[in-house]
Amino acid sequence: MNSKYYKLMFKNYPDVVNVKELQLMLGGISKKLAYYLMQNNIIKSIKIGREYKIAKADVILYLTEKNCS
């Protein structure tokens, strides 16, 4: 990933976000769509206990390098 995007995008978010923060980062998408993106490995995530954690870098990668169809 290009580090310039990492420095510019989502400055106010931590390096690891939860599902609610992911929803906000992607323009207020639904919780159902957020879980769909994670469960289908479109955006990488890991489950720790009862909560999913998503690296901010993976959200930026999804937005900048993936082909959305």
C-alpha cells in the first residue's frame, strides 16, 4: 500500500478499528454490509473475543486498490 494514502486518509481513526468505525469510514454503510465485506474477505479482519478488529491499512487498501464491480 502506498504510505501517502495512509498518512492522508482517516487521520482521526486508530490503526485498528471496530465494526462501527468501519461503517463510518465507509460512509455510514449498514452493519450487515460491513459484516458481509469481512466474512467474504473483501476487507480483512480478525475476531478477538466477541469483537471484530480491522486494520485501518486494510480499509485504505480496499478503497484505493480493489476493483469494485
